[in-house]
Amino acid sequence: MKTATALLLARPASTADRIRAWSAAVCLGIAGGLIMIAIQITTCGGVIPPTPVGPGGPFSATGLSPLVIEEDINLWIVGLTLLLTGLVLALGWQLLRLGSDARERRMTTLWLAGATPEQTSTIAVIDSVRTAVLGGLLAGPAYLLLWVLLGALPPAGVKMVLAPQLTELAPWPIVILLTALVGAAAGKFTCQPVISTSPRAGRRTLWAGSRWATHTAAALVLATPAGVILALGMIDPGGTGVWLFGGMLLLIVAAPVVLGVLAVMWSAQRLRAHGTPIDVLAAAVLTGVPGPTGRAVGVLWICGFGVGTVTATGGIDLAHRLAYHPAEDESFMDFFTAYTLTLLVEWTLVGAVVIAATLALSMVERLHDARRTIASLAALGVDAATLLRVLRRQLTVPSMAAMASGTLAGVASLSLSMPSSNNLPGLLDLGVLAAVLVLPVLFIYLVAIVLASALRPRLRAAMDPENLRTV
Amino acid sequence: MSDAVLTMAGVEYAYRRTAALRGVSMTARAGEIVAVTGPSGSGKSTLLHIASGVLRPQAGTVRLLDHDLLSIGEADRCRLRRREVGIVLQFGQLVPDLPLIDNVALPLLLDGNDMAGARTAAAGWLERVQLDGMAAVIPAELSGGQAQRAAVARALITGPAVVFADEPTGSTDLLGGELLLDLLIGAVRERNAALVLVTHDNTIATRADREVRLRDGLVDHEVRLT
Amino acid sequence: MATSEVLLALLGEQPRHGYEIKHEYDAWFPDSKPLAFGQVYSTLGRLERDGLVEVVETRQDGAPQRSVYALTDQGRRHLRDWLTKPAPAEGTSAEEIVRKTVAALRTGTDTAGFLTRQRASHLRRMRELQQQPAGRDPAFRLVRAHTLARLDADLRWLDLAAELTHRAQERGSNP
């Protein structure tokens, strides 16, 4: 197959495909920019020795936030940045992987025309690598934009990064290469042609045949080192940064893939046991393809972790500050201001965006993967409103559980690992904690409602009896 | 006596627990038109998919143009399907958002031919199936009959020695179906290729040289029509 | 209405007298007009004259005389030929095919084989007609189309008959 042919066949032709490709590129670009930011932040830590706390606060001439200057907190910040990178990457991966009908049919028709598996693979890979490299190229501008957001706009004392120098753009080509690899992997895993001459010969999912045992085992295998590392981090404050680092990286890998699937399967069982027809339907669609939902749920857990970590302590400190007005030096206020402005706003906002986007993508993916089930249900007389409720239920139950547990874990691990906050939680603290737990969960519920109505046209498309037709 | 281009012996295939074919044997010779008929559920489409290499049987042998379909690799089967075998299905065959000319030229493109040459050949075939002037149209804008004619053009563009057609007139009207069959049979006769035609329509079956009638996954009988 | 062969088939099961023949015939073809006695006896007379049936006994149980008819060897051969050879597709009324099939089923002859042969005959005739060009004259094209449509209808019926016969055989019963 000539290159020109491969390029011709890999071009996304429908508008939906093009939007999807661009969104994935933007996600990858942002992720790339974040990686470069993280590298920059790392270089900031410890280079400038922490100035003693004085009336002017721990300002340095650079105007960097003390969070970035102090070494162990610096690593924590970098860790959180990488966490966010992981989240955005997961979004990008989901977008790359999102099987639109056109893409699936395209692969099948190519295969029918005589394309060998290598050829369909090549075409799919070219398609995603093209998108990914575009994302990599966008990483540079994204890095500059992030610098503006984190370094230029924030006032002195709150800045997260220094002005970019040319040398800092050095990682850019590596980022492009990395995104290309991510794209290639995504393409390779999503090019299966679907050929079925009977409605029952459906597509085999990655987890076909594997059930509780396999998933639990995989979860233990991946989560145990992560848990051990985190525990070590809590016990040994000296080496906190490194341990947390490693633990967090493992979390990024483990949670989406395995824990999420487990959570989905658990919630499916609970739904089935509930008894309401809607819940049973939700369970049926959930157990069909647990993979993508599981991934989304894992992402939400990490989100919860990040949100919990950041908002809990910030919230507690804020509450203490407001309530007790301690006769402390302004350094605390400055510290707190830096904290709220940089982390609270950034992370919560970004977290909210990521949550919403993840949920949206999950729903879209669900509508695509389960379209045959939905079409059969529609043919049996289930109306759109009920189906929407089913979809929402499917998404909210595992998501809220993931968010809540992730937030709890975030709060717990941060409080335990930060030696400074070692006062016992008072009523105010618990009140703040409760708010921190409830608000994200509520947020998810509201987002799910909004999404459900926004995705109504897609639901109608999934209900079309054309979906029951096989090749 | 021309050589057999297709030999199937004792072919079995089951979907999960339902047996679609329970031991079917059949041959087709060069230049011969064979109609495979039978009530719905008798296994006709499955037979065609196995004969053309799209599905693998669970038992039995399939020899297509001197290749043992079960022992060659997936890549070779695909190449075979591209060069020497043409397939026309009832629907869902054209690449959805590729213009018609590229759709018809697809087998040539996949084989490594250059774009210009492939498109020229495709244009010639589009004219032959009375779709000239629709080179830039995408399949979604075509009627059933037009899409089928394009599928026939694509099946024939590489000059195959065997053509498989599964209810090719399924999405066409009566007169459109006649035109389609005339084109298909004409092209096949021209190059002394074999044509295996699955149909439930007797008026189409009578255009074949031989009828193989299936029932319940087995060959019930054969009727020689010439 | 050529009922001679059907009467032969009726006698093929067992020897019967005229009254029985008429009732059996009506049972075989419940949707048709009942067979008139007069036709039964005139047909029987013709068959006897041709040597295909013979009177085997004459019952006399107080009621008027009833002759019992049976097939001769020649009659048996004639019946077998009729049930084996397919009816010519052209110029045959649809009822002839139905009669043959019913007769074959009732007398336990190889129905599946007969249906296969009849199908083949129809297919070949259809093919012959399709190969001859119908030309441009719309009237002739219409006549041709109608002939083909009828042949197609017969073929579809034959397919159905084959299907039902097959299923009945599988169940091990005889309709």
C-alpha cells in the first residue's frame, strides 16, 4: 500500500471525527505543556534557599510562591501537576480511543475490501499519530499559555513558574515524540474490524471472560506497591517527596485500568440487587463493557484524590484562619493566600473541568458501545426518558462513589503526610471535611443531569433500529 | 472440463450453540455460475462467507484457487480477497466517507498501485456500471441500487477469477436488480470467472448454470440447469 | 378436470368401491368442489376399459350391489409413472402439480424426490423463457412476465411443499 493511499484512507472525513481529533490534540497539547511546567517547577525547588520567615513573608526576589521554593512541598506540587497531566492524558486517550460508528464501519469495510490486518492497523495508527503529533506541537503554545496563567498573571509571591527561557523549551521535542507514541498505541488498540453475520456474534471486549478473580488479583498486584509506597511516605517524612512521587505515578497507572473496572462491576451488582427496573437495566448495560466506564471511574477517583488533597487542607486552614484569628505573623496569611490562589482555584477548577469532560466522554462512549442494547430496548418500547435515566444512573453511581472515596483518600493521605498539620480535627475541621466530600459528589450529580439532556440527540441516534443491523 | 476454482468439503460452522452449517460440500468451476438457494436460516450466507475466506470454518476444508484457506495466514487471505476474489454483499460494504471513485479503486490502492492509475481504472468501471458522473459522491448519498452497482464495480476491478455475491439485488428494485445481474453476469462471463450467487429469489437462481439447494445447514440437492 | 390419475392414486392405497372413492377424494381436496358420483363412475368405467382398474368383488350385504375396484398391474405402473415424472411446466394448470403432490403424499410415495424433480423442471423452463429475448413489444413482454410470474409462484409453492414434507418426515409422521 503506497503512503499516499494510507494517508488517504486515514483521513478523518466526517465532522464528528474531525472534532474528536482536534479535541484529542488539544488535550495532548495541554498534557505536554503540563509536563514541561512540572519540569520547570522541579528546577525551582531548593535552588533558592528558603528565606527565614520575616515580616515581609517568604518572598524571594523571583516572586515565586513559597510552595514552589520549599523542597518537599515543591515535590508535592510537581506530583500534583503530574497527576493533572495524567488526568488530561486519560481524557486525550479516551478521545483517541472513542470509537465513532464511522471509524468502526470504515475499518470493517476496508477489511472486507481486502485490507490485511497490518494495513488496517497502519491506517488506524497513522490516524491517531497524526492527531497526537498535532497535540505534541500544541504543547509548546500550551506551555506558554500555562506560564501566563501560572507565572505572569498571579501576583508576586504566588507565582508557580518563572519566565520561560529557551532552554526550557528543550523538552518540547521529547514531548512530541511521547505524544506520537501515545497516539500509535491508541491506534494500534482500536483498529479491530467488526464482522458479524449473526447479531449474537458481537465484539469481544478486552475483559471478555474475566471476572472478579482476575480483576481483584490485578488490583492487588498494582495497588499494593502503590499503597506500600504511600504508607512509607507517611511514616518516613524525610523521604516524603520521593515516595509520594512514586506512589502517585503508580496510582495514575493502576487506578483507571483496574480499580475502576472493579468499582463498576461492584456497582453493577448493587444495582441489580436493588430491584428497580431502571437499576436492573443500568446494571445490564454496565456489565456489558466495563472497560471504558471503569477507566472513567478511575480517573474520577484520582480527581477526587487531587481535589481532596488540595481543598481539604486549604479549607481547614481557611476555616481556622477565619475562626481563630491567631496572633500569627502575616506569613501564615501569605502562605494561605498563595495556597488558595494557586492550588485551590487552579486545581478545583481544572478538576471540575476534567470531571465534566470525563463524564461526558464516558456517556458518549457508553452510548456508542451499548448502542445495540439501547436499540433493542427502544424496539421493545422503552422510551427515551427512561433510557436517559438509566444512563445517568449508570454513570452517577460508580462516579460518585469513586469521587467520594478518592477525596477521602486524598484528604487522609495529605493530612497524615504533612507533618505541620498535626492538630486533632475539631468540629470546624469536620464541617469543612464534610463540605469537601459532599460538594464534588453533588457536582458530579449535577453534571450528569446536564449531560444527560445535552446528549439527548446522541441517545436518539443510538436508539435507531439501524444499529441492530449487522454487516 | 475446466478445473474447480472452489472446493469445499465437510464444512461445519456454528455460532455459539446454533449450527449454521453441518457438513457442506460444494464445488465451482471456472466460467460456471452457481446459485446457492434455500430457506432462510439454511446457512447460505455463512457458506458464502466461508468460501470467500471471511469466516473460518470449524471443520472441513476449503480450497479456493489452489490455496488451502485454512492453512494460509490472515494476511494472505486478505490479499487473496483483494486480487483474485471479488465479493458483493447485500449492504454495508462501501467505505462510508470515501468518495465513490476511491471506493471502487480501493482494492487496487490496497495492493500498492499508484493513485492516478487506480482512479483511471475505477473511472472506467464506474462508466461501465452506469455510474459515470458520480465519482465524487459518497455512499450515503446513493440509492441502494447505485451502491450495489458500485460494489460490483469494486468487486470486478482487479479482474478476479471468482466472484461471490450475497443477495446482490436485495436493496434494489425489480428493474434495477435485472440491470445489476446483467452487469455482473456479463462481466463474469467475459473473463471466464466463476460466480457463486446466494439468493432466495428463484428468478435469479434460474440465471445460473447450476443450483445448490441448502436446508438446515446441509446440501439438500443440486439441479443442473444447462 | 382430469381426475383419472387421482382415482388411480385413491385405489393405490387399497381397493375401494365408488362411494368410498368419492368420499376419500373430498377428504383429500376439501377446498375443491365435491366430486360428483356420476363423474366417479364414468371415470372408473373409462379406466376399466383401458385396463387400468378391475372389479375385484361385488359386495352384497342387503344393500344395492357395490362393485369394489382395484388397480391392475398396468394401472399400478401407470400410477407410478405419473407420480415419478414431473408435470411439464408449460401448459400445466397449477392444480395438476397440487394433485400429484397430494397423491404422492397420501400414497406414501417418495414425495421429496418428486418435488425435487418437479422443481428442476420448473427451473429449467423458467431459464428457457428468460434466455429468449422478449423484445420491445410491451404486450408480449407482459405475457412473458405473467408466465414467469406464475412459474415463480409454482416454484415458491414447491419450496413450501418440500419444507413441510421434510418437517413431517422428521417428526416421523405421515400427514
